[in-house]
Amino acid sequence: MQIDRKQVAELTEAVSGEGNPQLFLAPIPALPAGVVLPQAWQQLLMSENAHTQVANLLWTRGRQVLPGLVAALQERLQGLGLLVTNAKRPSLIYVFTKKGEIFARRGYPPSASLPAVSKQLSVDLSVIYAIHDGWVNLFSCDTGPLPTEEWQVLGSSQPNAQDGFLRVFSIGGNAMGFDLSEHPAGSYIIWSDEDVEPIDDFFGRLDSWMADQLREMDRSTP
């Protein structure tokens, strides 16, 4: 399915508050002036079939812990683009449709290292943050691993708090993260009604949560 101008305008309007949003759908013959990207991103964005290649080229390690999500990407992704705004880092935009309605996920450049608090966690998040330092719904800025700059210890005003519940994923009023009072910090979901659910398999739960949403999208086209 070809993404039309109206749909592109809908995506850029969602981030208009960031200032001068520009969305370039692959293939892009040349990068915008002054934009610096990871080499793998450049190769993808200049490809005629970027949306069919991104799962294998960027998400190879992610397949180990998020197999359902990567499979859903291969089945449902309609397009890939580069978003540039004044306020935030350049990001990859993963474009989907659902019965013709536009939907998109935003992936920021990968993280070379995670915040020190990550050493307290019961799982190694570097495997997914080496793909994108934040991979979220473009419209709501949640429903995915949050950018590390947005990791938050709930109820604390201190950015580097070492105790409490560290939120690394959110969907609506629900938060998924780690209890820093434990050693190592175990994973939990705090539901919007404040019910707390322990998670035995963090990546398994994350995988099913995101993959199930993508499976509702239209199937991809060549």
C-alpha cells in the first residue's frame, strides 16, 4: 500500500509541537543537510524495499528476545521513513495501516550504553536498546520501550533515584518496569487500577504485548 500525502501530513501533524517536522519516506536519495545517522539506517533508507529489509537488517538481535514482534514487522510493515524535527533526535518511522487508517511507531537512534540503574535489573535491556533507544507509538509516545531519558522512578522527583518502581514501558495508564528495592530488580506491571502483577518472563510479556497490537494491522505489500 502506498502512503499518500494526506497520511504523511497526519504523521507530521502529530509531532508539530516539536517544530518544523519533516518526514522522508524511503527510498531517500540523499539525507537532509546536517542530519547524521547510523550507517545501517542510511543504507536502509536509500533502499527501494526498506520496509521489507528492516526486520533482518536492524532487528537480528531483537529476534532472540522478541520473536513475535519481529515476525509481525515482517508481515505488517507498510513503509519506513526518516522523521526530522527541531526538538528531538532524528528517528525512524515505521508505518502501518489498519483498514486504511494510518498508524506509526517511532524508533530513536540506538543507545551505546544504558543508564547505571540498568545494572540493578534482572534482565539485560541492551539487546533491544541497541536497536532503538525508545520505540514508541508516534501519536501517544508510549506502548513500547521508552527512551532512556524518559525512564522514571514513579513517585520520585529525583532523576537518578535508586529505590522505587522504575518504569521503562507504558501503555495508557499501565506501567511495566522493575522494583529497584529488590536485588536484582524483578519485573512487574502496575495496572491503571494500581493492581501490581509480577512478571516471570519480561521479554515474553513485552513481545506478546507489542506483537499482538501489530498483528491487528493490515498485511504488508511489496
